[in-house]
Amino acid sequence: MDGNGRWAKRRFMPRFFGHKQGVDALVRTVRVCADRGVEYLTVFAFSSENWKRSSDEVSGLMGLVLVAVSKYLMKLSDEGVRIRIVGDRDAVGDKVREAWDHAERVTAHNTRITLSVAFNYGGRWDVVQAARRAMADGIKPQDLDEDCLSRRMAMHFAPDPDLFIRTGGEVRISNFLLWQVAYSELYFTDCLWPDFGPEQIDAAIASYRERERRFGGRLPEDATPQAANA
């Protein structure tokens, strides 16, 4: 979800106002995706590298997390949204962890769409922590395989993403779901995250439907991109 700071700067506002609008965009996106039949939506809210930002911005983001969970995300519970938090929780404060635990507990029964919020998350961290868990579980080197690691990844409960969307004009993955997006379709847009909405989501889905997903194999000669995606 890239572009909050630039959105605010263009309007001569502090970066925090961009993050606030970003929360509104998140709620909007969850609802649109649920309406489109998306079952799993994962968003990159705070990377393990974002701690390098100014202390004021980080502090503001932590406060916004509490507001977002209590005022916004919890309202989605009545709309069938299940909330999962993925990432290293050790570095955040007790209040933030408690808010996350509450959100996960209250929405655990919902099945319409699962919203996974990646916070203090990094793709490299995910691989390392999965390997450490395998070692702690006594997995022998000769028994370690892709399935073994996948079951210990932070997103073990969800299928690998079909579509990866990055807003804000940057054309890179930035350490997000490195293991899981091996065969995802990538979609980049110049739209800044606070402006992201139904039109942009439909454009991304339309682009996805035109892709030929081969997963390293070959399509039959008479196959069409649409048939391959069916």
C-alpha cells in the first residue's frame, strides 16, 4: 500500500494525514474485494525496514494502528471479515499486541474474506523464522523441503496469492511475501494508495484475467489465457 506520504505532500499536509487516508482506502478495498468474491486479501502495512523512519512517524503509525483496529477494522466483523496479523510481534508495544489479539479472536468465526495485515513483516524474515521453527521441531536437513517450510511460514493458513498489486508507481516487490509470490501475477499502478478504489481494483483484475498462468509449464496450443485462468 504505497504512496501515503506522497499523497499528503502533494496536498501540503503532514505524512500522518496520508496514512489516515490510507486506512480509509484499506477499508474500501476490503469491501470491494469481498464484493468481487476475493477470499484472501493480504496487505503490507508496516515492513521490518520501516523502523528506520523518523520516530514521530513511527509513533504516529502505532497510534493509528490502535484507532484502525478499534474504529475501522472491527466494524468489518459484521460484514464477514476475518482479521489475521502476520509478522514479528516482539517489537511492538503491549497495547498494539492486545488490539491485534482482540481483533483476531472476535473475527475468528468469519468466513466471507480473510484480511491478513502484514505488520513488522519482511519476506526474508519469514523464510528465516520458518527455517528456525523447522530446526526447533527437530526436522533433519535431509527431510527439509518446500512443503516443510511452507507449513511454517507466516501465511501458512492461506493459499499463495494469485495477484500481487503495488500502488504508488514503484516497480519492485520490496521484501513482501518473497516465498509466496513465486508464481503470482504482478501488477503495478501509478495510483497512490489513498486514491485506490473500485476502478483500480477492477483494472487489476481485468489485467490478471488476460495473463497466461503456466507455473513453469506450457499451455496447450489451443488454450486461451482466459481458459488457462478458469
